[in-house]
Amino acid sequence: MAGTLYVVATPIGHLEDITYRAVRILGEVDLIACEDTRQTRKLLTRYQIATPTISYHEHNERQRARYLIEQLEAGRSVALVSDAGTPTIADPGLTLIQQAIAHNIRVVPIPGPSALITALMAAGISAEPFLFIGFLPARQSARRNQLEALRSWPYTLICYEAPHRIRAALKDMLLVWGDRQVVLARELTKLHEEFHRGHLSELAEQFHQRSIKGEIVLVVAGATTAEAPSQRPTTHVQSSIYQRVMELMQANALSLNAAIKQVSQERRLSKKSVYHAYIQQRPQERNDGG
């Protein structure tokens, strides 16, 4: 009989933020698959858990998943953990879970801490509804394109960001989304936990020359009724760009090139990316044959 794969949430900082059930499961399983065995060992030592560990991270995920499936099919139980928080939420784990499901292996979630929920709890911004973005793209053009794609969504938007990119992220959010309400949560549940609340312009100025360390979660208010379209917005950046290009051409009698140039200036995007977006979203002409 196959074993069970337990997906176990672990503390995001404070080691006391773990459930009794999670501690019990980690002590009972045959093997713990860890994003970083050294990081997980700190938690196991705190609770006197001697279960063997094995590394499972983004660089060995596929190879290690095959081995773990073999262990599970042999009847052994495995706990999957990440360095902090909930596996598969901006952390490895999806490949193993999908393969376990495909092999009819029981997958049991052991709920617990998640940085995005922890930040949202104390942000003071509506949580209904919200959209989790994960990490924004590192490259500026890709990041701005993704932000543009989300510009019209009337949902509270939550993302993770690296300390060395926080200035660029705040600046791009301000350029693309306008001066929305934002909360920057840093080092959640840890000794130096802090929340910075205000508007994007205020936080962009605040962190313009200030260095910042630690794990960061950004919680940003969604589009207002005036900003959001009457219908659910598409997940593609191209639609709003296409609509804006057509609006300029029709209302101001601009040529396509002139409209694309104006949109690129408005959105702080290259003319090439605007043109590509326009082409991608342009409705295809019907050809009914003859």
C-alpha cells in the first residue's frame, strides 16, 4: 500500500508559529523533503524531531520527485516542507504533488503560516477579494507589462519582492497603477517585523535612498470603480493597450505609429512592446471563404 505525502506549512519566522499537528506529522513520517535541509534542521532541533531529511528544491525538483514517488509507492510516508511558510506558494513542491496525484498517492495538506495571509491580516486593506501575484518579474519591461495587465483589476493585489528590487517595484507600480494605497510588510513574525503604510508615492520616496533587508510582502489596493472596466478585465496586458491605441486613432485622427508612440510615453513602455501588444490583441478578421 502506498504511503502518504503530507504538505506541511512551517513558520515564516517565529518558530512557535507551528501547529501541534504539524509537529506530530514531522515526527511520525519516514522522510522530510526540505527546500534547504540546514534551514529545516533549525525547526526540527527546536522540537526535538529526529526524522531524516532530504533536499528538494527548484534545481533538483524533477529528479528528486521521482525518487520520492518511489519511496511513497514503497509505503513510506513523506512530509514536504519549504524553508518558510506553505509549500507551492512561491516555493517548490508543485511537481511532487502533481506526480503523487498522478500515481494515486494520497496528498494531505497540513495548514499553517503563509506570508501573504499574514501580511493581509494586518494590512488594513480589504481582503475581499484579493489576488496573489507571487514574485514580480526581475526585468523592468516584463515587470511593467505584468503590472499593466493587472491595472484594471478591482482586487487587492499582493506580491512578494526582493529587497534589492523594492525601489524599482514601487516606482513601476506608481507609474503604471497611479498613487494607490499600499502596505509594505517586512520580516513578518520576526524580531524586526514592521509595516509601512501609505500611498505608492510616499513609500517610493521613503525607500528611494534607504536600504532594506529581509523578506518583503506588498499589499496594494485594487483599481477603483472609475478605473475598472464594466466587464471582468482580461489577464493580458495587450487588451488595454490595444483599446488605448484605437481610442487615440479614432478620437484624435492619429496614425498608428503616432498612437503607438503616445501610448509608449503614457505607459513608460518601449514602442516595440506596445506595437507587439497591439498586434497580439487586435481582433482577427473573419474569413468565411467563397
